[in-house]
Amino acid sequence: ILCEPAARRYGDRLQIALPLIAGACALADGRAGELMLRFVGVFTVAHGTKRLLGDSTLNTRPSGGTHGFPSAHTAAAAFGASSLLHDCLPSHPVARAVVVIAAGFVGASRIQAQAHDIWQVLAGAVLGWLGDRLLRRDSVARRGVTAGLRRIGRGLRTAPAWLRAAGTHTTVSLRL
């Protein structure tokens, strides 16, 4: 029942099921939008990192392919598991254990299928967990990221001093 193709299929399904179940819980609590935003952030970071690393050794899969770092399957599973543990199952120890085992199974299935090495899986698990825990509405990290993005936004709205100075001496007129 747990030979390689079956284990891989179970892992593929669990990496979708865990975030979906967390999403259903968040929907019931009125937090679905925030959860989806955090999940999209984790997904974007995982796949963006794979693209940025290109053909580097860190990004090489055990099977020889590229785009292995981090494991996005494991990131999705860890994200869903973290959200479930924190928001939906705080007082259900057996259900919490099942969720943790399911998320761990996803990472193990990626290693067994030679889609990722242990470091790629661990990086995915950390990314998923951090994406859920650190970017919550009430977190210090999220306030810091938001403040930084606001500063960048203000900087983009105002032209740099050298450009403003150049603009006072130059007039551009377009006639069509």
C-alpha cells in the first residue's frame, strides 16, 4: 500500500488537502482571505526561489532535475498543518497528531520519490511554518513587512531629489 508510486500520490493529495482543510476552517471563522493571502505568499516565495536559484547545486533534485529548493509540496503541507494546529484543533490531541504525521508524510514521500533531498524538504517545512506563523495579522513580523512596504511605496511616489532638481531646469514639451 505504501510503495513509491502510492506514497507519492498520497503525499501529492495531502499537500493539497491540508491547506484546503485549513481554508475551510478559516472560512468558518471569517479568516479565509487572510489565510489565502499568506498561502499565496508562501507559494510565491517557494516557486520564486526555485527560479532564482536556477541550475545551482542547492536547487538540483536527487533525480537530476532542477527547481528542487525548497519543496513546495512540503511548504504547502506545513502551512496547512500549522494553521490547523493553531486555529482549528487547539484542544484535540489525536487530531493534532494526525495532522503533524500527515505533513511529515508529505515531506517523506518527496524524499522517497527522489523529488527532493532532506534539506529541500526541511526548507519547505520551515517556509510553510514561517509563512503561517510569522505573517499572521497580529504578528510583529507582518507589521514590520507592512511598514517596509509602505516606506517603499512612499519612496516610489516621490521622485528622487536629483530627478526633481533636474526637472526644475528642463522643460519637456510634446506636440503631436
